[in-house]
Amino acid sequence: MEVENYLKEIPEFKTERLKLRKLSFSDLEDVFAFCSNPNVARPMTWEVNSSKDVTKEFLSMVITGYEKGESAEWAIERNVTGKVIGVAAFIDWSNKHKCVELGYFLSEDYWGRGIATEALRPLVHYGFGTLNLNRIEGRVDTDNIGSQKVMKKLGMKYEGTLRKNEFIKGEYRDTEVYSILKSEY
């Protein structure tokens, strides 16, 4: 199955502690709570959400993308509370090369608890199993130790550092690249 065909049907995933599902406008309060945190936004390409209107624009973009078959974002929801605590996504996929990049951001309240790894595992499994991808990669700021650990826990290997490859929030940043191949999974 090609990724673009998969985008027409975003599946839900359940893990021990989490449910991954499509984002909806009813998630506004939860998403704003972590997207308005400067620590969450710091390594991201987007700015701190200064108002709920900014978060609503993000949700609108994602939901419209679902309708067009162009969005691959999942809400990371806690099973126990039903609260959305993060977002996971497939970014920059290539049908020709059978490759996708994983992305995520998570409420600071849940950092260091294995939540990101737990949320991304079913996406890796789905990518290699259902989508028949050859490669899944992750890109991480060199100073984002927590995300580097997540990539390693997913079985990804460090490939190298792209030096000053992105201009984010007024500065050029280095990016570490991690990947896992289907043959390694």
C-alpha cells in the first residue's frame, strides 16, 4: 500500500497506556495546553501557541488534511483519562523510496516516562507491516537528548549530523539523523 492511499484511512492504535487517533476540534483545550508551553515548542519549527486561535488553526489544517488525504497526524491520548497529551505524525514520506520520517511532540508533564516510545512503536510497526516501507527515520536537534533516546529505543541507528541545516527561531541548528530499515526491524 502506498502512503498516499493509506492517508485516506488513518487507523487507530491502542497500547497499554495510550490510544492514537485522529485529532479533532474537541482536542483544542488539551492541545493548547502543551503547544503553549515554551519548553515543548523550543525544538520545534513552530512557535509557541500564544492563543487558542493559533491552536485552532493547527487543528483546522490537520482536519482539512484528513479530508484531502494529506494529513498523517495522530492525537496521543491517555487511555485512563481520555486527555490528549501529544501528537505523533508521519512527515515527508516518499512512495518512490518507501521512506517516511516520524515526528512527535509531547506535553512536558509526560517527558521521561516512555510515552513517546510507546506512541511511536505502533507507527513503526504499521509503516513496515501495512505500508511496506523500507526506511523510517527521525530527525532530532543535537541538544534534544530525550528525543535521541526515543529514537534509539525504537531501534533506530544514529546516521550522522546535518550541520546548521535548519534556520529555526532566529538561529541555524544542527540536526541528528536516525533511521531503521525494514530489514533491521
